[in-house]
Amino acid sequence: MTAYVLSFDEIDKASLPYVGGKGANLGEMTKAGFPVPTGFCVTTAGYRSFIQKSGEIDRLFGLLEQLEPDQLDAIRNIGKQIRDHMESLPMSDNIRSAIIDAWKKAGEKAAYAVRSSATAEDLPTASFAGQQDTYLNVIGEEQLLDAVQKCWASLFTDRAISYRMKNGFNHRSVFLSVVVQKMVFPEISGILFTADPISGHRKTISIDASYGLGEALVSGIVSADLYQVRSGNIIKKQIAEKKVAIYALSEGGTITQEVPEDKQKEQALSDEKIIELAKLGDQIEQHYGSEQDIEWGLADGELFILQSRPITSLYPLPTMIDDSKLQVFLSFGHQQMMTEAMKPLALSFWRTIAPFGKRHITAESDVMVDAGGHLFVNPTSLLYWKPARKIVPKVVSNVDELISNALMQFTERERFQKEAVLDKQVIKKARQLVLPIIRNTMQSILYRDTSRSVAHCDEYMETMVQKSREEITPLSGAKRIKWIQARAGKLLLTLVQNLLTYPLSGVITSKLISYLSKRWLGDDKEVHLLNKSLPGNVTSEMGLALGDLADQARKYPKVIEYLQNAKEATFYQELSQVEGGEEFHKEFERFISQYGMRCPGEIDITKPRWHEIPTMLVPSLLSHIQNLKPGEHREKFEQGRIEAEQAAQSLLQRLQQTRGGMWKQKWMSRLITVYRNRMGTREHPKFILVRHLDLFKRAILEEADQLVKQRIFQHRDDIFYLKLNEIIEILENRYTANIQELIDLRKKEFERYQKLTPPRVMTSEGEVITGRRRDVQAPAGALIGTPVSSGVVEGYAKVVLSPETADLQPGEILIAPFTDPGWTTLFHSSKALVMEVGGLMTHGAVVAREYGIPAVAGVDDVTKKIKNGQYIRVDGNEGYVQILDQPKSE
């Protein structure tokens, strides 16, 4: 049986279940020799024994378990009932005597800080800091026992209950220890972070310091100086005006006092003590092996450590082969419009697909790395080449303006430029890949016949997919996964070499058309119309096909009625039972055969496809039926094509009137022709990749089914939590570790990663570099982004986090975290588009221009800042979103 009380020198990290995170840390540091004031812990055994005496607590826990985190009034009510009940319970004699004995041994005359320490507190993945109560300057037996009992009750403060609910902790499985620590009465105290908590920089120690007790700083009632130390040198001092401080009273308790005016703007901690404290913080971090959040105090010239816990807010760093040089990582999710966390199989696939930084074709790339369940690209070696420092940010600016700017900031840093030793092999490989593409692209722009560009891409796609299907069909077991690994390893490089020149011709001609229009005509006001209804765009064609499918459903009122209540498990079965269902089923299957491998977040192989969950398409079908007339989607597309032709004719006619007009007209006509013939192929490479991902997934799940039959997996989806090499090892009976333990661990990690927001750009030192936008002419209070499709509209906002739950009404403006081809089905119903991520050449921007609706991308947290039903203005010319009052007619 665990003792009710343990002294600090009896505690270490293994004691966490009995003394909680705070208590375990204090015991660990005491044993390691750090300057920690002495004390003891009332263990969780004491807490459990205490609540077991209650005949009421089970009922109250049951009431809590019925609540949701947003039911604040009910949480407040039941939490108070539990606290009142716990404070009224008598403490048993054996617990009382254990506490008093430890107190007498530590020193009856001393004052103590009494703090709560929950068993789920201060873990590497969650911090319960501040959720329970703290009592300072506790003096005497009765004050101590009362503070301990109040700490137990504080496990059920409103904030503690809500925190546990939101983070998935069961109220019955979180127990409380109470830390009783001898008070020091510091002249100065504060908090030390062994990594900068704002920027994430791992090499920067950040110190907050103020007068009196540190609790005032933690609670936010006083200002503090900020000092930063890097490599033993003070690199920043920010002296605050420290007007008040909290001090201990001799009779117990604390008092808030004003700081003398002559000391308010003085540096609280001397330079010598700043350096000494930073060294101490570094030693504590090295002891724990992770970045720490440390409470400290300075009393009589001596530094004391009052607490240390892991910093849980830092974004994880990628694993690096060489961490001696400064490197930069760009978020792949922001570039691919899919910022959600990925499971290990998806991460493994993309690291295999990446063509660079690999020892062999089936290896995982060192240039494409994962951190916190998200993918990042490391272009550092390429950026050592000076021309790349100009080219790469310009290319990236088409995808994300903030990433581009952050990248430019990084390449301007003195340390990066000092370490930039060019690897000639990297440049040689880059040239070998890029030069043929550039040569082919320029030839296409200048003189090649581009009229069959879409047909060529279609033929290439069908041939490639069919070949892959034929090769994989006879394979099984490890041979099949090895084939998938090898095919994935060369897939992207093959697509880049064979298809990139097609859309690249479109991008370059688009830039040239705009540039020459401004130069020769003084404006490019008609150029955006050339984007409309581009021929051959497979994603636009999918949107049109979905419109055709919706028109088929219109013929059968009972089908529409059924779709409004369709269930995933019985979708096809029940569809066939309604009037017109058989006919609609055939049309639906035709659509699925063409596009069923697509879905929102389709670059993640583990995401369910439309053919797996066909009900994901239902909201888009119903929205189409509700918002558009029969055939209107085709009419709009045709009207867009006509407008594009008229814009082209207008441009050419205007050029004819200028000096040298015949030559200019001929050159512009060529550019427009190439642009219209080629820009529609932009989606082909991705569509080929997605079709292969679906082919791979079907095969992998067949292997998973066999592993379920062999009782190696509990469920077929368990395979999503493994890497490709691990699957091969399992199929070849070479995997020796406990498979289920590994899968369970990764499932928990994935749950944690889903809550993380990946930074756009970070360095190998963990620093998040925040890019800056260009100056935007926007009204005060407007939300700023990147203009990606011209036009200005007003309307009601509809925030949509996933397209399968969308319910767009006529004239609403789509507010989304991002869009990819899985969202295209909503574009016909949207008046405008606003996205949290994206740039000029990302999916949503291109499709918005084709559909002729204004769009703004890269508006940070717009899905949180704008609420459903708010009346807003979207300015796709300048790049901002403005929340307005209701229109005057309302």
C-alpha cells in the first residue's frame, strides 16, 4: 500500500501515479541536486482514501459524465456541489496524523506553499497548470489541513472540469496529490522557459522577472521584465514598469503592495543572476531531456527552483540527420491545401513519393520530413545556390504569400549565409531535372502545336493508370507492398518529367499576358476573364459531371426525398427501393467510376474516398439542386467560355490600335492560344497521383484484411498506423516487436497531433518564422489575405469545415480552412470564396477564377473570426474580407 505522505527525497519520476506531475518533478530535481526548497507530498492514496468515505461522490461524478464541455452553467453548478461536499467531509485520523508528522519533521515554524498536483498534470502532452488551486504562506496545523482539503476539492473547479472534458481525461481516473513545500520569500521571482514560448526558438532561454512572489506574475496581475539569453549571452532586455508586487505576511497569507516609484522601472534581476539562472535552466532541461517551464525565486542572493514542467505548447521538431547547420522547413500541407494531421502510412507514402533526398527509389526522403503528424519540405541545400534564393520564394509566392516572405527572411540571415556551402551534386541534379522541362516549355510557348495538349495528357493518364493496374493485380503479400513502394518512389518524378511542361506553359503565358497587357495597353483588366471555363480541367469536368448527376436526381422526387435522409451503411440498398432509385443508381455509379477515388484531403491515402462513403456527395447534390436551375451549371460554363473568347478578341482588337499593333496582336494571340490549350491540364498530374493512391489503398486494405483474419490486426484500418517498410516486415514475418502496442501508441499520438496547428515555416532550432504580407489598401478592422480571384461581392457567410457537411444556400459566401478537388462540388453554389490557406496557383484560386467568383486566400483563422450568417464583403482585387452591418433592405 502506498503511504499517505512521501517526502521529496523519497520521490522521483516513477512516483508520478502517487504524487502527480508537480510532485514527481520536485522529487526528481531534489534527488538531482537542484536548489529546491524542501517539502513533502500528500499522495493520491490519501485523496482516494478521503473520497472513498463519501457515499455521495459516485452520484455526482455520474452527473458530470453526462455533460459536454460547452454546458458551462451545468458544469458550474455540479462543480460547486462537488467542492462543497468535499470540503464538508471529515478527514480521517490516519491521514491527518501522516500529514502532521511530515509537517513537524519539515519544520513547524516554517511557512508553506500548498499546491495541487494532478496525476495527469505536467505531462509531455498536456499541462494542467493553473487548473487547481494554490495556497501560499500557510502557517500552522489547522491552516495546513484546511489548505490540503481545499486543494482536493479544487480538482473540481469549473476550469479543471472543462479542461479534462476537452482533453479526454476521465474525471474518475485523474487523482490529486498535494505538494507541501517550504516557502522561500523571494525579493525577485518569475518564470524561465528553456525555449522561447512565442517563437519556439529552442536555443533561446526566456526569463520573466518581477518583485515579490512569482504567483503574482503567474496570475497575470503584475508586469514583468523580459530577458533572453542565447549561447550564454544576454540578447534582449525588456524592462517593464512594475507597479505592484505580492509579499507574504508574517501571520500567514499574502498582501499586494505598490512598488516604490524609484524601483518600478529598474531592471529587477542583475545581469550576473540572469546568466546564472539561464545556466541552471539549461541544466534542468538537460536532466529531463525536454524543454522546461520553470518557476524560480531569488532570496538572500540565492536562486531557488520552485517548479519545473515540460513546455507543451512548442511544435515538435523534425528528426534531422545533420542538426549542426541552420535549416528551414516549409509546411507541405499549406502548399497542398491539406493542413490536417496525417496517419503514419500517409506520411510514409509522401516521404517515399518525394523524389529528392533518397538513397534509393524505395527509401523515405530526408528532404520531405514529418513532425507532429504533418509533413514539411526542407529546401535548405537548394537554397545554398544563390539563384535559388530568388527563384524558390517567387515560385512559392504563387502557393502561399506568407511562406514566400518567411523564406526570404530566412535566406537573409547571417548564420544561414555563412553556412551556405554549395553541394554541386544538388545543383547538378536540379539542372538535370529542370533544364529539359524549361526547354520543352519554351518550345511549346514559342512554336509547338498545343491544340491536342489535353488529349495528350488524357491519353498519358489512362495508359499509366492501366499499366499500374495490370502490374499490381497478380501480386499479393509482401511482393505487392514492395511493388507499391517502388511505384510510389518514382511516381512523382515521372509525372514531373513528363507532364509538368503542360501546366507550366499555362502559368508562364498567364504571367506574360498580364505583363504585356499592362505594358502595351496600360491595364490588364480583361486578363482575368481568360481564366474562365478552361478546357480539359479534370476537376472542373468533375464539377460539371456532378451537376449532371444532380439534374438526373431532379427527375425523381422520391430520390431527392431519400437523399435528404440517406444513411451511409444502407445507401445503395435503400436507394434502389425508392421510385427512380434504380435509374439514379446507374448514373451515380457512372460518376463514381470516374471520380470515386476523390475526396476532401485526397492527398492523404488513409482518407475515405467517395466510393467508400458515397453519402459524402449528398450535401453537394442537394445544394446543387437547391441553388441552380436544371442545366444551369453547363450554361454557366458555356457562358464563361464565351466571355473568355470575347475577352481575347477585345485584347487583340485593342492591341491592333497600338503602335506595332500587328506584331503585338500576333504575339498576344499565340500566348492566349497556348494559355487556353494548356492551363486546363494543371490538375492532371494530381489526378493521376490520386488515382494511384486509390489503387494502392485498395491493395493495402486487402492485405490488412488477411492480417485481421490472422489475428495480427484487430481492424483493417490498423494498417494506417504503420509505415510501408513495417508492413513489409510484418508480411514477411520479420517484425519482432509487439505490433498492437505500436499501433495503440501511434493512435494516441495521432489524436494529439490532430490538435496541433502546423507552422507555415520553422527552422531547425524550432523558431516559427511569421511571414509578412504586402501592404493592402483595406478598411480598418478588415481581415487581410491574398487576392486570388478578382471581383468584389457582398453576402452572407457560410463557414464550412468539411464539404460533406456543407449546406450552402443561394448567394452565400463559402468560408473554408482550405479547398482541394474534393471541395469543387460546392463552387457552383458559392457567391465567393475565402480560405485560411492558399495562394494564386492553389486549387481554390484556380477554380474560383474559372468560375468567375471573387476569392481571397491565406486569411488566418477566418473560419473562427467569421460566424455563420454574418454579412461580409469579399474584395478579390485588394485581398481582404470585411464584416459589415446587415444590408439596408434587411
